[in-house]
Amino acid sequence: MSEQKHALVTGGSRGIGSEIVKVLLSEGYEVWSLSRTKMDDRENLHHIGCDMADRSSTEAALESVIKQAGSMDVLVNNAGITRDGLIMRMKDEAWDEVLAVNLTSVFLTCRRISRLMASQRKGSIINISSVVGIMGNGGQTNYAASKAGIIGFSKSLARELASRSVRVNVVAPGFIDTAMTDALSGVLKEQIATQIPLGRIGKAVEVAEAVAFLASEKASYITGQVLAVDGGMAM
């Protein structure tokens, strides 16, 4: 019988994170999810309440995960928020909160889980960035800075952990259909789709499948890379 695989997903209760959890469960992982929103009970799924903007909350949740799991094969840093606005009117709180959730939490989780993976001499870390971190976007300087930061952080971490057979990669989603985009009008969605070479908005499961690929042995020789799941937006 094969050994049970363990995965940790931040922000796993909604949107892309929820699909990542579903796909990893379907692939046989036992999954721990960190989020503020409670998740429905599912076999092999463990939810730990955590405010990813709060350092002490995040660190306590990570210790709880490690105590329960004992080992970790996959870490997916998906937690993210937006607080959009033009920089001339952006408040300090909008900058600080986005950087705390989107970037500092990645540092905290990677710092702790990489120690475990390095001692195991195996593991795969997938950090969720965005095409905004590659292309930029007006009104999202805070978000773009956090997502671009993830890319540089991940490439550096990949170099640090390669000798321990731990891989680090980035998935950069484009415009993906989630509850957040449901509020947009059909006309606006059609306008956005015209800017995408494949001519349509992406599905959350398409991002999740890319994550599952990078987590798997099929990607055993891939590290330090950015995989854009964006229909060609960032070409």
C-alpha cells in the first residue's frame, strides 16, 4: 500500500483555493486547509481557522498542521486579497493588508514548511501569483507588488531548496471565473474576453489542474518556473 500523501493549502475555502483542495483530494492527498471561512466536512480534509494577515495566527496554525500531519508533500500558497485603488488615494492599510496576506504569509508558510520538506529531502511548493504580477494593472499597485514579489521569492527559494530535492514553482492565473467575478456584468465579461487570445475567461479547475501537475512526479524535473494559466494574456 502506498504511503498517504499530505498537502497544505492556504485560502482553500473559496474560489481557486476550493478547486485546488477538490483536485488534490481526488488525487488521493490528505489535505489541510488554512482559512478564516469554515469549510464543509469532507473525507481526508482538515480545516484550521487562520487569519493569514496575522503572523501569530498563521504561525500557530502551521504548528498545528505539522503536529497533525507529521510530514508534508505539497504546500500551495493560494491565500490572497485585493484592496484596489489608485496609488494617489491608497491608504496605508490597503497596502499593508494586501502585502501581509499575499506575500508575508507566503514567507511564513514557506519558512516553516521548507524546514520539514528539507529534512524529508522531498516536497513540492506551489505559490499562486497572477498575470498582474507579470504585466501590472492600473489601480492594483499593491496587488501587483505582492504577486510580483511571489515570483522573485519563489525563484530564490527554488535555488535554496534544490539540493534537498524540494521543488518550488509558481502558477500565475489570468482572469478566472470565481465568485469575485460573478458580480461583473455580462457585457464587461465579454469585453475582458476580447483581450484574451483564447477568447474566454478561465475556470478555477483549470488552475487547480495546473497546481496538481506541478505537485506530482510528472513535474519532477521542474523547479523555479512560472506557469501562466491565462489563455495567453501575458504573452
